[in-house]
Amino acid sequence: MAILESAAHLRATDLVTPADAVTDASKGAISARLDRLPATRAIWKLILLLSLGFFFELYDLLFTGYVAPGLVKGGILTATTTGLFGTSGVASFIAALFGGLFLGTIACGFLADRFGRRAIFTWSLLWYVAANTVMAFQDTAGGLNFWRFVSGMGIGVELVTIGTYLSELAPRHLRGRAFAVCQTIGFSAVPVVAYLSYLLVPRTPYGVDGWRWVVLLGGVSALFVWYFRRNLPESPRWLASKDRLKEADAVLSRLEDEVARQYGKPLPVPGRAEPVAHKAGFADMWKPPYRKRTIMLVVFHIFQTIGFFGFANWVPTLLVKQGITVTSSLLYTTVIGLAAPLGPLLGYWIADRFERKHVIVFMAAVNIVSGLLFSQVASAVAIVTLGVLLTLAGNIISFTYHTYQQELFPTAIRARAVGFVYSWSRLSAVFSSFVIAFMLREFGVTGVFVFIAGAMALVIVAIGLMGPRTLGQSLESISH
């Protein structure tokens, strides 16, 4: 024990011996040094750069529901489908996105573990920007869905990588708030894309369909973020997990020096260096303690997606189905969308105060009640009020589980494991989009929200009964 504690006070280069003598304790010293860093401008700068990227990921992910009325109006898609798995309706467009997300997360999540957080973070952004640009010029349901699928693959890889990257760069005392800020900035994309859709989708500026402008504006803007993010450092934790301790120390030393200048006094002494698993693979996800966590998160993701995207992707179409015009539907949705960043912003004050699992369970209950009431109201005030509650609950759940799932697996397989469990939400969304279209046609808006309520009840059961506690613990201690 004394050896481990003293190791935490050394720089990684002091611990490095030949490659075959690299110890778990020396890797743990890197994490201990990171976790003791105070929340200075240097730390928040990294968080903000990652958050800007997340803004455009969510813009591209969530414009689906907002441009759907324009796709229907333009005759490319239909609001409902004649068969359960029809390929010409809005459901097929949504399914194509989540099909790509599923493949990107389950088959490509390992890339960030193999090649590094920074490289995959950069290239996946360029991938989905290019695919969405091509998609914006499609005139058939087949072409539209194919390129939405391709862009979904890039977004899927990016979403896994950014969560892993952020969890490893943020000190443990700041981890929950870092995700809250990241998601606050990210979900600011909701009112932006909603307002742009309100302005553009019903119109054809310069003879070009409005929905195409919405898609293209997101891609062009994302390229500016790519430019600013190119100087992000590699994750020292990832470098250490690959036995590249000299590089990890160099990256971390630069960050420590910058933090120390801003802090104005000596940095806190690192805590005890937790041992870090030397190597881990896919099979380790199915061994204690990870097996229970893997099963819990798979069940959670299958059903949380129904609640979150069942509302976010379908609300304009649901309102139109209730007899509200496309323009009015998009106006209501824009107002509701203003609440999107408020969920994680409110969560900033609870992120590192309450257990993640308890927050998820409570907000899932709020989702159930608000959704069932939403299906029964018709006035503008009631629609907007309940829509805001649904948005707040869904987005608080989102930033909380993004923090939570990153904490439950070791660095060596974090991106791969999170990609695997997260991929089930994408597979669920593929099928649930068709089920929601079927429920909407057969049972109306009420049937849709009864279906969503049942899914959120299963979220409560899974997280409430199987979720471990993680608040205030280091990533390494949670992994043992």
C-alpha cells in the first residue's frame, strides 16, 4: 500500500522502466494526477471544445424529426407506412439513421480504444459531415435513407468517442458537471435546428427545398468546429493504458503546467494511485463485475431510446396528426426545443450531488406522467408546458447516463464496451420507429405515449435494481 501511495506523487516518467516492467501502479499514477487537478480555465477549455463538437453531433442527430414534415410535403416520404416495415415513410428515414448509429457503435466502437480518442474523434466528424452533405441533394426515399444510414455510422462512432474522451479528461470531482455542461451546449442545437426548420422547412429559399438548407447549414458549421478542435490533446489515460507512459506524462505535464499557472498556487498532492488493468478485451465485459453492468445497460438502452427519441423525433409529426398545421407544429416544437439545453443546465447543480442511478429513475417517472398527459391535451399552453417537461426529463436522463455508462468500464475497453451497450439503443430505435408509426396509425397519439410509458417503466426497473453507485469515485476504483 505504501508503495502505491508514494507512486502517486511521482511523474509518470519517474516510474517508467523498460516496457516489460511497466506496472499497473505507474498507469494509476497518471489517473491520480489527472483527478487532483482543480477546475481552472485550462480544464474547462478542453470541456468546451469537446462540447462544441457535441453541439453539431446533436444537430445532425436530431434534425430528423424537424425536417420530416418537409420531406413529406415534398413527396419524398409519407407520414405513415402501408406496412409495418415500409421503406417510403418517415419511419424508414428514422430507421436508416439508427441503423447507421447501431453499426457505428457496435462494430466501430473499438476504433477509439485501438487508435486513440483524438484521431477517431476527428475523422468520424468529417465522415458524417460529408455523408449528410450528399444526403441533402437526394430526391428519392432510397437515396435519402442510404446516405442517412452512412452519416449515422459516423455519428455513432463520434458519440461513443466523445463520451469516452470527456470522461477521461475531466477530473473525478468534475466529471458529472463536465457532462452537464457538454450536454447543455450540445442540446442548444435543439432550439437552433427547430428554429431553422420553422423558418426554412415550409419554404424554398432560392428555389431549394428548406429541409436541404437545414441539413447543409449543420455540415458547413461543423467544419469550423473541426478546425478549432484539431489541437485537443490525446487522453493521457488512454496513452497510459497502451504503455505509452512517456507520451502520457508529456501531455499531462503540459496540462499541469497550464493549470498551475492559472491556479496561482501549488497543485494538490495526487491521491493514491489505483491499479489499472493491464489489458482487457470484449470477453471481459461478461465477467464480474462487468457482466451485470453490461446486461443492465443493454436493457436500459433498449427501452430508454423509445422514451427519448419517441418524443424528440416524432413530436412535429404527432402534432400534425392531431390536426395542427405544419407551420404551427414547428412553432410549438421550436418553443419546446428552447427547454432542451435547460435540462442538463439544471442538472449541473445536481450532477455531482446525487447518485446517477437515482436521477435516472426519478426523471423516467416524470417522463411517464408527462407523456400520458401530453397525449390528452389540445391547448397550446398545455402542449408546450408538457412538451417542456418531457424535454427536461429526457435530457437530464441523457446527460446522466452518458456520465454513468462511461464510469462502469475500465479504460482499456471503455469505448468498446460503451459502444456495445449503446448500440442496443440504436437497434431499438430502428424497430421502435416502425412500431411508433404503426401505433400512431392504429391507436393515435394516445397509443404512442402508452407504448413510451411502458418502455420507461422498464428503464426504472433495470437501473433501480441493477445499477451500482458511482458518485465521487475514481474511474479506476469503480472498475474493480
